Amino acid sequence: MILYIDTTDFDGLRFALVDPATKKLIKDQSRKVAYNENYKTAEFLMTFLKTTKTDLKTLTKIITCSGPGSFTGLRIGVTAIKG
């Protein structure tokens, strides 16, 4: 599975799962967040993975958006994938 994380939006987060073999979208979720809720990205991501019944061990690739967007948002996306 490929996990896509977009934290560049000032008031939202987006997560998506793509099957690498078929290149089909499995699940896509956007979430509105307040400006000061970026620290909850990991919590929201884990909830997304839980609802899609995806184990971190099954991820073959993790992609984050590189912008444009807020610098803080970009840092949060990169930090989330670094673990």
C-alpha cells in the first residue's frame, strides 16, 4: 500500500491509500483542522489507518506533499513520514 499525506493546507489534512499494483485509490479522507491542531496529525493518521484496517508494516511507500503551503505544515508532513 502507498500512503499519501498532505499537510500543506492551512485548515485541513488529507490522507489517501493507493494500491501499488492496480494504482487504484483505496480510501481518501480529508479532515478540517484548526490552525493550532497540526500537532494532532499523528493521531488523525493513526485513526485513518485504523478505519482502513491498514497496518504500518504493509505500507510500501509513504508520500507527502512538498507544497506550496505553510512551512509548518510542510515540516509536519515530513516529520510524520520520518516517524
